[in-house]
Amino acid sequence: MVPPSSAEEKKEIELVKKVEWRILSASEDEEKLQRFLGVYLAPLLLKAGSPYANVRTKVIQVCQTINKLVTSPT
């Protein structure tokens, strides 16, 4: 059983937040955004398999944000 809050969980959440910040910082520059997504998207998605619910929830939130950034308005 995984403890509800641990140093590893906090470390994973911080990593996800850093990825989110980098992607958001590139949101105004399409070329930079594509480059960052190429680097960070796969590792971010791997964190969706984390044993910590808070980490999985944060990954889903970041993916929803990315989806908004890359989807064209209709």
C-alpha cells in the first residue's frame, strides 16, 4: 500500500507542475510549443500511471490544458 502523502508523491507533483509551466510558457509560440510537446508529452503521460491519485489527477488537468492549447477554435 502506498502512503497517502510521501516525498515521492510531492516530487512527482512538482515535476508535473514544471512540465505544465514549460508548456504554458510556450503557448504563444507555436513552434516552441510543438518542440516542448515533443519533449515533454510522453514523460507526462507516463506519470498518468503513478501510484498516487493526486499525481494522476494533476496529469489529467495538464492534459486538458494542452488539449485547449492545441485544438483550433471552431
